[in-house]
Amino acid sequence: MIDLRLKVDPPPIEEPLVVRLLDRRAGERTAHDAILLDIDGEQREYEYHGFSLTVHARPPENLDGDVLLVLPGQASAHRLIRANSNHNTLLVTEQCDQLCVMCSQPPKKYHFDLFDQFGIAASLAPPNAMIGISGGEPLLHKARLFEMLAAVSTSRPDLRFHILTNAQHFAQNDIELLAELGWDRVLWGVPLYSAKPEVHDQIVGKSGAFANLEQGLLTLMQAGASVELRTVILQQNVDDLPELADFITTRLGFISVWAIMQLERIGYGRMNWPISFKDTSCDFAATARAIDIVTARGLDAWLYNFPLCSVPENYRRYAPSTISDWKRKYLDFCGSCTLRETCGGFFQWYDHKEGFSGLGPI
Ligand code: SF4
């Protein structure tokens, strides 16, 4: 697994430090750049404003252009941006106002405001990067989030953002700013689990969530924002999928795409796996019907986090490789599979003993 933390020799800092690691002195530099001086085994020494910064990484790990967040007194740095990856996500808060049965990042009580540091990190990303923003619920800190997005959008108009939100916290007076951020710069990933309010509310653990969500989606629509609706398939909602497909196409036709997702076995997803995981490799009927409904009505649908051999052949074109590189794995039998290059495989924490029953090389 790719490491999102790197060991460092704690520098003498009192404030969080955002630093970009560069292998060369040449080219454009910013005040946040540290330049590589020496490599000694797993130890790399950088020069940063006349001081030495030591980062530990195994050769041949490429750190050129990576952006680290170093916290005072801590011996490991957060690797916020990996320059060679398309899977960079800033986890801006661990607080949340929902308690979803499949949550991969169970909420925490406390919040540390690092929006200024996240903004700097984003501004140091490679050209034209797409940066994910997630939580917790990022919009619990809406003012700070919008402030950061507005600042980065001004300094780096080439960047795009994919922001996961439960859409509980949009208000009518957000429309102007949402419109200014631009439909082509921000894609809002919004979970919707059922067209039945009571089923959605039960899955997210919050009474009234569906009603709030409808208002949030209305605000996004009025702002002309781009929206990716996201539905994790669960035992709790699988039978509702065709009805949800109908609801989306008749009521939410403005969305850009509908992502139907497989469950991630981590956090509450792991705890609730026995009562939530739906083995779509042996029963794909409701999923197929839902895809047929939305695509027949001109809306794009995608299958996220599905191993290709779990999907019937005529639906595999909807299943791109979506599991981030740092949390992806393949199983032994994948070695002889002709689809290995295009298949997204499995989450690192997937357990085949409790997983899909109908898989195998193709
Ligand atoms: S055998 Fe492995 S590589 Fe092939 S489709 Fe299945 S999960 Fe993907």
C-alpha cells in the first residue's frame, strides 16, 4: 500500500508547516519549497529556508513535487499531495452530523482548523490537478471551506475539486458563491440512498436528512452546480434501486452522473458488513434494472468499486477503475486475468472470505 504518511525528523516549528519537496533547484520556486540536498539510504535531506528537513522514504519512492503537512512535534508528516497521483484528497474535518451505516471514516468530536494549510497545499499541486475534499462533513465548516475554495480558485484557476458532502448545509444565500466557483471547477459528490425518505434517513442515521438533502440539491441546481449523486448498494436499499433510478431521472434530471457504489469494508462499513454488504456478483438484477432506467432516459450511470468479474459482461463498460491507487489490491487469481489492466480490483481491507462469491479470472 502507498504510504500517505512519511517519517520526518521533527523540525523546530511551532505552527503547522506546508512544504513542497523538490528534487531540483531549477525552475519556478515558491516560499514553500524545500530542495533536495542529499539521499542516504532511506534518509533524504532537504534545504528549507536555510534549515535542514529530513524525510525518510524507501528508494525508489519518488517524492518530487509532493506536498507535506508537518505538525509541530510530530515525527510523521501527512503527504497531502502526491504529484504523480490522480488520487489526492484533503480530509478537512472528521466531524459529521450523520452516522451512516457504511461510513468509512467514522466521525470524531473534535475539529482542528487546517483550512489555511490545505489551501496552501492545493495551490502547490501540479497543473490541472483534480483535488478531492472529504471528511467528516466538509460543509460543517462552510465559511472556511468556501473561503479556501475562493482563494485557491483565484490563485490557481486550473485546479478542479471533487467535494463530498451530505448536502445538509447549503442555504439559498450560498447560490451566488456556488455559481462563482463554477460548474466546471467543482463537482459535488452527494450521497442519496433511496427515494424513500425513511430508508435514506435510517441509512444515514439522521431523522429529516432526506428532506434537508432535497433542499440542498435544489440549491445546487439553482446555482448551476455539477453534481455526482452517489448511492452505496446495501442490503438495506438494493431493492429500492429501480425506484431510486426513476426518482433521479424524473426529479433530479440536472445531475451530471449517478455513481452506484460497492461497499468499502472499513470503519462502520466493516462493523456492519454482515448486515449491509450486498453480493452483487450473484444477484445483479436490481442494479442492472436501475442502470437500464437511467441510461434509457439519457443520464450517465457508473459503477464504482466493482471488480469487473463481479459485473455481467454487458454492464462492465459502466465499471471504470475507481479505487484510489494507495488503497487498491488484487487477489491471487487476478494474476491470470485478461481484464487485470482495466479492472479496479479491491480495497486493501476487502476480505474475500466474507466478500463476493462469484468471482474469477476472465
Ligand atoms: S479476476 Fe481480478 S483482475 Fe480480473 S476482473 Fe476479477 S477482480 Fe478484476
